[in-house]
Amino acid sequence: MLKKVAIIGAGAAGMSCAATLAKHPEFAVTLIDIDSHTGGQATSIPLDQSTHGASSLNDGVQGGSQIFRHTFQFFRRYGYEPQPVKLQVAFGKGRNFWTNVFPNALVDQHSAEIKKLLRVLTCVKYLMPILGIMPVKTILRLFRFSADFSNQMVLQLLALFLGTGNQTPNVSSVLLERLFNDPQMKLWEYDPDTLLPNLPLMYTFPNLNNFYRDLAAGLRVKGVDIRLNCNVTIVERGKKGVVLQLQDHEEGQSTGQPSTETFDDLVICCPADESKNLLGQNATWREKYVLGGVKFFNDLTITHSDSNYFRQIFESVYDPKLCAKPTTQERKNQIAFAEQEPRSQKDGWLGFRPMYYMHSYVSDSTKIEMGFNCSNYQHQFREELGENKPPLPQDQHVLQTIFLNDQEKDLWTWDAIDPSKIISYVIDPFLAI
Ligand SMILES: Cc1cc2nc3c(=O)[nH]c(=O)nc-3n(C[C@H](O)[C@H](O)[C@H](O)COP(=O)(O)OP(=O)(O)OC[C@H]3O[C@@H](n4cnc5c(N)ncnc54)[C@H](O)[C@@H]3O)c2cc1C
């Protein structure tokens, strides 16, 4: 007999769950989402090609590393290919600046602590039950790492790895250890000299609106019933199955009367706080404990082309004053790479073209602001330019600034972004542990 399964949420998790269940003929799958599109937070927006040099941008999820094998398989099944890019980061400004592109003073200054952190991660691995559950901030303090090294380097890098924003100090140290040591999780090798290796390989994603549209069409062919603009308002679980209350929903408004429908089983693929709300009083203590352990704060992502704003808070342009001494041939090569006139390559850029930016606020160095130069990062911009071409002028670049945690709005410098250069803005829930 067919088993009726409802999946709530048609983001990456719900779509992947539906694709897996659709392979088994014993399931009749219904995928439900309140939004009018599939893909959830993974969205794309159109761009003015004549100004920005590409017709679209993935404005939330942009890329991943080679560990995203499962995601890449899905892309390829629908004719899309993730594109390699050699990652360049630029963290901090002035004396707090560091990068993985050329040797710099901050990395040299913390060279002993970088080596020590590798030893500490080995301790965390072997004393996992005790040290692993401690927050990263406790481990950094316990092993007497300097505040500068902790805030300017470790926490910023981990925030980039995990997307945990200002809550990164509270992440369990087991995650820090796994991210560097676990072959299934690690994004890059730990570099005992520089922490982050020189130009490691990342991948940028295809147009995610198109990919999720095609994946949805493929699932419909396989018999998945996809219901968009449909809000699940109540979940009731009983002996005869799961009863969902469904409410049609359009442009933020409920439309028509709610209806109920019974399913044999349910998979909730929504953020933890929303899942807990959906289960309400019916949640078991275990569900309440696990789902309640994750909190989300709202962050504001502004997509813009205000390169002056970027220049004021980040080191977005190569400056020889930022370089440390070229004491080895490897360092000389890195400096020679960084100082050349930028040229597009299939897998990134020749010259200093940072993609990921981060800085901590002067008034509170434990809090960060994130930035992306999407024109340097996402492959469609380089494809449109062609290979070995100079970049577009800075003020045509598509940039993103992410202000974290709206409870700390007093730190945000959003009013310094020229409003005439704003392309779009989105308020997203950002994960906290
Ligand atoms: C700014 C930002 C940048 C990011 N960048 C990257 C990146 O570069 N690379 C990367 O790998 N990851 C990135 N992430 C993380 C990535 O977005 C998430 O891990 C992923 O999209 C989560 O997918 P999901 O399916 O779990 O949830 P979601 O995408 O949130 O999907 C949940 C779905 O559930 C629906 N829903 C919720 N409640 C209901 C309800 N009651 N009824 C019906 N439907 C409901 C929602 O509408 C939504 O479509 C980023 C996240 C953010 C916020």
C-alpha cells in the first residue's frame, strides 16, 4: 500500500528529501512550501548586464568546497556544473589586515599561535568528550591564545567556514577540530604557517533559481506533488497519522479558507525554530530540547555597488605596504602574483581580487561584519568577460554586505552605503548555536 509522506519546506533539505523518497515507489510524496518558488534560501536575482557584466546573481547561497559532493551530483543530474575558483580572502584593515594571497604582518605576528592552535586541535580530538563540548571561546581562553589572534583570525575564519556570524565564539570546539581534521568535513588543509592555505580551491554554484526550477520539474515527472504558496499552520500527530492544516498563501497574505489533510508520515525540512513552532505543544521533550538548542537572529544582507564603502572598511585593493618581507622564494612568488594587473582566469583571478571579506568592529572586536565581492567570486562574471581580461571598474562590481544580528543594530554602518547604489536587500535568519 502507498505510504503518503508530507515534506514541509522545499529548500535544499526538502528538495533533496523528496528526490530520495521519489526513487521508492512505495511513497506518495507531497512537498509543501509557503513560498512561490522552490529552493528556500538559495535564490538568484536578475542584474542589469550592461552595468554589472552578468545577468544574474546568486544572492544568498554562493558556493561551497569539494566536500559538497551530494550537491554537485544533483547539479550534474540536471545539466549544471559547479565552477572552480581559487579563494582569496581579505580580513580586517590596516594593522588588523590579513589575507591568504600574500605574506602579511598579522599572520607573521601570530605565527607561533597558528602552530600552537594545531597542537590544541589535536588535544581536542583526543579529549573530545571533555574539550569537544566546550565553546571555542573557552578553549581559546583556556589555552591562553591572545585576544587579537582569537578575534582577528580564528573566529573570523570559523565564521566564514560555518556561517555562524557573531555567535561563532559559542560554537562547540569539536566543530573547529572537525573542520580542520575530518576528511568528510574539512574545507581546506590546516596550514601551520599561515592558518588558511594560499588560494585553496572552492566552487561557485550555477544559477540556483534555474537549478531548483528544473529539479522541481524533474520531481513532478517522478510523481511528487509540489504545492507552493501553501502554509502549514498546524501539525497534529495521532495514531492514524499526521494531520496538517494547510492555508493558501500569496505575497505575505493568507487567501481562502484553511483545509486539513492526513498523511501517514511527515518530514519537516524547515529551520529548527520554525519546526519547533509547527510542532507546538505536541512536540516531545526530546524534540523541544533539540530544536530549542538552536536560535536564529535576523541579519541584513545589502547587495550594492558602493565600492567606496568597501574601500573604507576593507583592504580591497593591493597595496605593497600590506606585504610582509619576501624572505623565501614562496613569499616572493606570492607577492609577484598579488601585485600583477588583475586578469580573469577560468578558476579565479591573477592578481589580488578578494572574494570574501570580514572585519571586526573597533568598538567591539568580538563582533563582525561580512562582505563579498560577488563579481570576483561568482563564475558568470568571469565567463562574460572572457579569459585573461581585466576586471570591470570597481564601481560596477556587485558587492554584498551582511550586517549580523539585528539586536546589535547600533554597530551597523548601513547608512554609510550610498542608497543610489543598492541593488537589493534581504533580511535572513542567521544561525546561532
Ligand atoms: C546569507 C546567507 C548566505 C549563505 N551562503 C551559503 C553558501 O554560500 N553556501 C552554502 O552552502 N550555504 C550557504 N548558506 C546556508 C544555506 O542557505 C542553508 O544551509 C540552506 O539554504 C538551508 O536549506 P534548508 O532547506 O534547510 O532551509 P531553507 O532554505 O530555509 O528552506 C526551508 C523552507 O521551508 C519553508 N517553510 C518554512 N515554514 C513553513 C511552513 N510553515 N509552511 C510551509 N513552508 C514553510 C520556507 O519557505 C523555506 O522555503 C547561506 C545562508 C545565508 C542566510
